[in-house]
Amino acid sequence: MSRFVVTGGRKLFGEAEVQGAKNSALPILAATILTRGENLLFNCPMLSDVDASMRILRYLGCDAYEQSGAVIVNSDGLRENDIPDSLMREMRSSIVFLGALLARTGYAKLSFPGGCELGPRPIDLHLKALRKMGAKISERYGVIECRAENGLKGAKIDLSFPSVGATENIILAAVRAEGPTTIINAAREPEITDLCDFLNEAGAEIYGAGEGVIVINGGKELYGASHNIIPDRIVAATLMSSAAVTGSEITLRGVVQNHLSAVIPVFEETGCKAVFNDGDLLFSAPERLKSMRLVRTMPYPGFPTDAQAVLMAAATLCDGTSVFAENIFENRFKHVEGLTRLGADINVQGRVAVVNGVKSLYGAKIEARDLRGAAALVTAALAAEDKTEIYGIEYLERGYESYEVLLSSLGADVRKI
Ligand code: EPZ
């Protein structure tokens, strides 16, 4: 198990380029199954989750490899239509391959995506929608088997919750379905819009991405496209939190302002300043942060659940009390244990965490339990006096590309062991 050793108490300075968005790259890699010919994905982050997705594509018979900073996928050779249990277990978001496989081959078999560290991760909304499009789905012994021998039919799908994954699976199933599909209460995350931009570049006809209603006119032949993946808004929020918690000023390159419209005001509440100029963000923090008051995670464009942990890391040193309400996932406070070991004062009641700011944090040996929790522990360690050892860095590497190199380039003392 690899670990980070962080020597905190140092200011950050300089500028950093924000990596491509993991949660855009993953569904777009699945979408390449639906195209004929070669796809070129630029700004694709090199992460363990991206690597796992490329291994799934190669297992299915596709060509998928990285060459001089781009990921190249050609799915003409696809000949399998199941995803082995080992690959499914490695990355629960492999469920996004379901819709694409079903649309391409009329059959898909994969094991139920294991619950993950955030609590149960049901896929009832995915399966209900695919059944409405004509798929015959059996769920037995933890295996999902889907058939649509006569192809899928477009349908009107009402989502009871704007699930990101369900919205993606429906879009991927619908682009080859016969007739139009309308998704009501679709997820509006920027990664959904990026997926639809890629599909439209490949020849699809999708309208309304980023809005609550998305219409997909199915039945189009799709051809390989080249696409620039959007920057990762959660990595941007993590770097901002790192500057906030160390009272630093940094410049972030490749940040899309409106992707952070719910995050910036929380930092401004604490006294931080965020100035955008053409794709760059100049972010500066006061010596002592004021409290964040109340942060409630909501579907986009509300405050993103993926940024909850990393902002809580900064809240530990705010002057006053900050309250976090986690409305999306059942169990997304696993980072509280590690933050508390660093000296934070946090009280969790169900889905609410009350953070009373403390004067300072102290180094300790701590362990990450999930991806964004790991990022929160690294963020807090930057402000902790003396040395912190963070175990479970495999979680971090699912979503943060060479993160110790990135932080070191900003002046932090972070070593990977
Ligand atoms: C995506 O997960 C992201 N993952 C998550 O990011 C992110 O936290 C989440 O969206 C919310 O924004 C990827 O894009 C790969 P959901 P997803 O379906 O699709 C419930 C990270 O850190 N639900 O919107 O799984 C579900 O249990 C990861 O990068 C159902 O009940 O999220 C959860 O409570 C973590 N039934 C809520 O909806 C369903 O059929 C949100 O899930 C589907 C979801």
C-alpha cells in the first residue's frame, strides 16, 4: 500500500494546469464502443480508473492505447459483450459500459457493481430505463444479463432522481435506438454535456445536454471523433482548498468558471478571492479563514458532493463553525476520522457534519478510505504542523494524476513512498 509523507505548514505559490475530468473521460471511453473507426481523446487524465476502462475496452476486442498525450480508441474489433467480474470489481463506474454494449451488440453481461466506499450504489434507475427501451434484463447471483435482440426502441424516460450514471447509460443506449428518446429530470453535470458533445461530434443528434430535458434522435451511424476532454472541476476545487487551508495565492490554468459556480461562493464566504481571466483562475486566501457556514451537496448546478470532503479539509481551520449536509450519498464522511486525528473538531450526525474550526492541525499517521476522502486528508496535511503519513494513496490515484508532483510544483513538501 503506497503512502504520502507530507510536511505541512508551507505556503503554496506559482501556477498549475488542471488535469482533464475523470468523470468525463470514463463515459466517453465507453461511448467509443458505438463509433466506427478511430477516436482521438485529448486532455485525457492518466489515472487508474482511466487505465481500467482502457483494459475493459481491450478485453472487449477494441484497440485502446495512449500515444503522445492522447488516448486512441478504435472499436471496430469489438467481439466480446461481457465485462469480467475482476474488471467490474476494480471500478464500479464500469456500469457505464452497459448501455453502450447493449446498443452495439444487443447483449451485455456484467456483474452487479459492488457497493463502494460511499454506501450502497443501486442501479435501479439504469435498469428501469433500459427495460423501458425494450431490454430484457435478468439479475441473478450478482450478474446482470441484458438482451435486446431486436435492438432498443426510443422512449420517454422520467428519472425520479437526476442520476449521473443513469443519464449516461440512457444516452449511450439511445444513440443507436430506433426513434427518439427523451430524458426528463436528466443530470445536468458538465461531464454529461461533454459526453454529448463527443457523441454529436461522432454524428449523433442530441439536444438539451446540461438542461433537465435531453432529447436523443437515435439510429445514427457514429464515426470516430477527436475530442478535448473538459478540465476536472473537482481537482480544481481540491487545489483551491489546498491554497485556502495554507493561506496561499496560486494560479490555476484550464478552469471553466461556470463549472464552479456553486463552489466559488463558499470560498468567498471564508474571505478567499477568485479572479478569472480567460481560462486562468487567480485564487488567493487570507491568513485566517472565516467559516463556510452551511454547505449542502446537491445535483449540479448545486454544490458538488465530490467537493464536500476537500472543502471540509479547509473548514477544519476556519474561524467558527461550518456545517456540511451530504444529500447525495449515504456514507460520505469517511474522511472525518482522519481529519480528527490531525486535530480537527468535527461532529457527525447522520448526513450532517458540524466542523468547529481549530487554531492548528498536527501531523499524524492516517488512512484514506475513498477517493475524495484521500484528497481531503492530503489537503489538510498541507496545513498540519510537522509530518503526516497518509496511507491508502491507491484511492487518490483513481482520480488525481501524479498528484504529489503537482503539489510539489506548487511548493508543497509531499513525497510518495
Ligand atoms: C457519478 O457517480 C460520479 N462518478 C461520482 O463521482 C459523483 O459523486 C456522482 O456522479 C454524483 O455527482 C462518475 O461519474 C464515474 P449518481 P454515479 O448515479 O453516477 C443514487 C468521484 O468521486 N442512485 O448520480 O454513481 C446513488 O445511490 C465519484 O469522482 C440510485 O438510487 O452517481 C446516489 O446516492 C464518486 N439509483 C445518488 O443516486 C440509481 O439507479 C447519486 O448517484 C442510480 C443512483
